[in-house]
Amino acid sequence: MAKIEGVLSSERLGPYLRACRNDLTQAIRLYEWNVQVSGACFESLSIVEVSVRNALSAELTAHHGSLAGYWYDDPLSVLSAQAHDDIAKARRRVRELRRPESPGRVIAELNFSFWRFLLARRYEATLWTPHLRHAFPNLQPQSRQTAFAALESLNELRNRVAHHESVYRRDLESDMLTMFRVLNWIEPEVREWAASVTRIPTVLAKRPVV
């Protein structure tokens, strides 16, 4: 166990040790469970992320209409400087992969934070009210704040999972329900499918007692 601690580092295991009253064996078991539940969360988050970005992109494409180029070219100058920077980075990543640029490939390279920020207050009049609210037809009332808060919470979870941080102190059951709620806003059948394949409840039930 001491060698495992040495490889993982005492700094990384520190929160787990404190949660387990400095019992190294229990701390490593909690760490193992954190890895397992993070994996289960990431699986379900991937369904949410793809669903959200495709739904929002479809509305942005409709908004773009017959204008030249694609919506992410922003011919109407609606997007923020940060959004333009994110889009430029996404296009650069596609080029670095030596693949022809296409809307699908650029969209796939835009991170979850980009899509979450499209629901920020600054876009309420320009994007949300006329267009993006239609990406969530089952969100009633169609509150931008509600949609933004849900995606902000899930983005925080996604970042912690992606950077191998601890999530054992989060209310992961609530996080799971938020995922399903977002999916239901988009398409109930997708929510039902995601709920049928998620591993989160199974892994939650195996949480070690500390």
C-alpha cells in the first residue's frame, strides 16, 4: 500500500486519507471507488454532451439559414470573443488531425464548456429566446437560467472527472438525475435509453463505508 501511495502521491491521496481518518487501506479503497464512479459518470455524461451539442448546433444551423459559410463563422457577429477563440482552436485541432474540415468535425472538437456558455445571460435576447430554447422542447417553462444551471453543474462534474479529481463528496445521484432531466428536455426516448444503460446506480451502491 505504501508503494501505491508513493506512485499516486500523498497530495492526491490526501483528501481520501482525511475522509478515512488516515487509514491508508480504506483511503485506497475509496480512491478505487472514485475511479469507478467517475468512469460511470463519464459514460452518461458523454451521452448528454453529444445530445446537447447536436441539439444546439441544429438550432444554430437553422438560425444561420442560407448565409454563406457555417454558423460558427458567425456572420451576424453574435458570438463572444471567447467563443471565437474556442472555435478557432477547434478548427486548428481538426487541421492537426490532418482531416478535411467539416461542420461535424469542428462541432465535435468544441468542449462542453462552449455549449454551456451559449446559454449564458449575454445570449438571452440574441440566441436563447429566438432560437436555442427550441433545442429543449420539453423544458417547461423554457427558462434559460434553468438550462444554464443544469449544464453548469454537469460541466463542473465533467471537468472533475476528466482531470481525475475526487467526486465522492458530490451528490452523484442528484448529478445523474440532472443528466436525465437535460436529456428529457431534448428527447424523452434518449433519456429512457440513457437511464437503461447507465452504470451509476450500480456503482453508487458499492460505495465503501468510511
